[in-house]
Amino acid sequence: MAKVFNLTSLSQKFGECYVARLKDTDKVIAHAKDADQLLAKIKGREEFKKNKLVISWIPKYGARYVFRISLPICQS
């Protein structure tokens, strides 16, 4: 079963956006309003190359969502 992660504190801090988090510690590495901008920010990072990042959508603060998104990222 997947680990449950509370997004409330992140939605207060960053607002409605995409975030890239480390799998192990849930530390936010980068955030952006658009997924393309986020991928451009994390493309050169070592954690991205070792496939240790999780990309999540953060809803606006106060919204109630229950969802799970899994996106494969192919490196060329």
C-alpha cells in the first residue's frame, strides 16, 4: 500500500502548483505552475537521473481532493 501524504502544509506554502519531492524524505526540490516548467527545473538534477523524485499536483488551499496520479517519465 502506498504511503499517505498530507498536502495541506504544501498547499498553504506553494498554492496550486506541481511539486517535485524526494521519495525518501518528501522534501520539496522544485515547484512550478506548469508541468513543463517543473521538468525544465529538475532535468539536470542527480535525483531526477536516479529516478528518486515524485511529481505531485498540489490543489489550492481549502480544496478537498482524493486522487493518485502516476506518470512515467522517459529520459532520452
